[in-house]
Amino acid sequence: MSISTTASQNSPLILASTSVYRRELLTRLRIPFDVVSPKVDETPFTGESSLELALRLANAKATAVAKEHPQAWVIGSDQVADLCGAAIGKPGNFERAMAQLQLMRGQTVTFHTALCLMKGDTQTTLSIPTEVTFRKLSDEILESYLLAEEPYDCAGSAKSEGLGISLLESIKSDDPTALIGLPLIALTGLLREAGFAIPARN
């Protein structure tokens, strides 16, 4: 899929992700892109911090897809939540989600959202931190939320773009879409440097 800009008209744009959240966010920029699933082992390394993990996985996802599509600009992204130095991943089910929310209530969690834009030997990898403070809520409220929204594919078990916002006391970030999964302010800057016109020219 070609990009209608002067510098990038012959370079496709690919999102290296199967996340519906990242796909929806990238669609907001109104530029054509394809989606390719990266085959990456997301197991943390021993002693790896949450930030290091997020940066490594964002880069690894972009690299995996870029190898198969050398003419394309490839976007890789990953998010890891951190509570007191411990990584918090996607819960996968109700029980683990409940345990996460119980652990995080009244606490401030840092969500590291890493971003990589890559084409050949050209690449930029960065991370946008978001500090999220959770309200001190009862188990009954937490359970009601989980049954209503079922955020089991979401790191931290709360979707800020949905009903999960009711669990939060505050959000601090320089890039509001970072918490949802793709920092569009940072990405827009990188894409413009790469030659993409945003908004696209008619």
C-alpha cells in the first residue's frame, strides 16, 4: 500500500502489531498502512526492567517485520506496566485481572509505551511514560468493572478509553494516546521526519 507523500510515495507503512487498539489509533492519522503480525517471543530476560523490556520488544517487533519488508517503514510498539519495579502484563482472565487491580488500588503505576520506527538501517526507538494513579476501591466495585468490560487483553486490567477510566484518580503523560497503546504525538513527529505528510495532501 503506497503512501501519498513526496519523500515516502514508494514506501509502504506497516504496523507490526495485531492489537486492535494500535490499529484504531494509527487510523486516526488518516494515512494508508498495512498490518503484519510480528512473530516475537515476549518472555522477559532475567533482570530486565519494565522499560528495557518495552523498548526491546518494540524494536524486536519492528525488526521482525522489516526483515520481510525491507522497502517499508515499519512501526513496532509495546507496553509494559510497572509497579514498584515489577512488570504487570496482560491478565488473560478474570482471576488474574482481579489480583492486578487489588494490587494496584491506591498505587501509582508507570506504563512504559515503547515505539520504534524502522526502515533498513534507519531506526528510532523511544518510550513514553504514563503515570496512572488508581483509586482505592472495594473488591465489589473492581469485580463489577471486570464483569462489565472484560479487559483481559489489557496490561493493568483497566481500559482508560472505556469504563476503566472510573477506576483512575489521575493520569500524567506528555502523550495521551500512549496509555491506550500507541503514542501518536511521538509517532507523528517520527513519520514527518521520514517524509510522510500528516495531514495527507490532497
